Amino acid sequence: MEGKTASTAAAGVQAFNFRLPATDGKTYTLADIAGPRGTVIAFICNHCPYVKAVVARMVADARSLMAEGVGFAAICSNDAQGYPEDSFSNMARFAAHHEFPFPYLHDEDQIVARAFGAECTPEFFGLTADGVQAYRGRLDSARMGEPEPGAARELVEAMRQIVETGEGPQDQIASIGCSIKWRA
């Protein structure tokens, strides 16, 4: 399966402050999601095989980071008319099935994905406690399977470094996944 490789640019940029509906019936802003020690924004969707391959690890890593004071949210920005599996009702089912401990937000007009420069799913943005982007990359080295034994938990390690130093790692590896499905 050929995936889209995302960029790894824009560190140091203040994150876009959004207001989006979530599958739990609430509406969230970036401030609502932000943790006292940092924040992760994950761009995902329901139908992408790359997301399906990492979703269990993403949920486990989110639980770890949230326990350490890092906020976490996932956003689906795909065109749900062209890709009905990514509709809001299917997002709610996906979040419930995978027991998301974080909000799953719907970016119907795709403004948030464009503001972040998101390109593929899954793609992870790590923010400092002040909301400045310090990480843009992948969850870990595994794309469609399980990571090798002892493989780095890249997102978790990047966020721990951001918490400790206020800066992301020098080497950030771009995520590979399905392209975001933009509306015409």
C-alpha cells in the first residue's frame, strides 16, 4: 500500500485556536483540550488502514501522556460526503469501539486541518504548554503492523522531551498514511 508522506515543517508556530464539535456531544476549543504540560493533536479518520493499524497503540500512548499532564485530541477532517465511512455518526462509533479517552473532533469545513498544515492520517502534532508546535511526525516506526521489539515510542518520547525542555527532538520523522480527503 502506497501512502502519502507528510511534511515535517512549521515547528515554532503558535497552534491554531479552533472550536469543533466532538463525538461526545460537546464542543471543544484548543484551550479545552490543552494539558498543563503540553498537547497532542492527532489527525485521523475512520477508514484509513494506516489509522486502523495504529489506533490501539495511539489510545495506549494517549492514556500514558494524559496521565502525565499532556492533553490529547483527535480530529477527522476528511470530506464525509465523498468518504461516508468518515461521517460524524461513524466517527462516534469508531471512538466508542476503540474506547477513546480523548475527544474526537469533527473538522467538517477543514479549516483546522489547513491551519495546521495536516496532510495525512494519522499525523501527530505536539504542542508545548504554551501551544507552540514542537513536534510533527508519526506515532512510531510501525506503519501497517506492530513495531519491532524495543522500538521507540516516538510521539511519547517527543512529548516527554517537550515537557522537559520546551523543545521537540531534532530528528522528527514524517508520518506516512492516507492523504486527507479534501472537499472539492
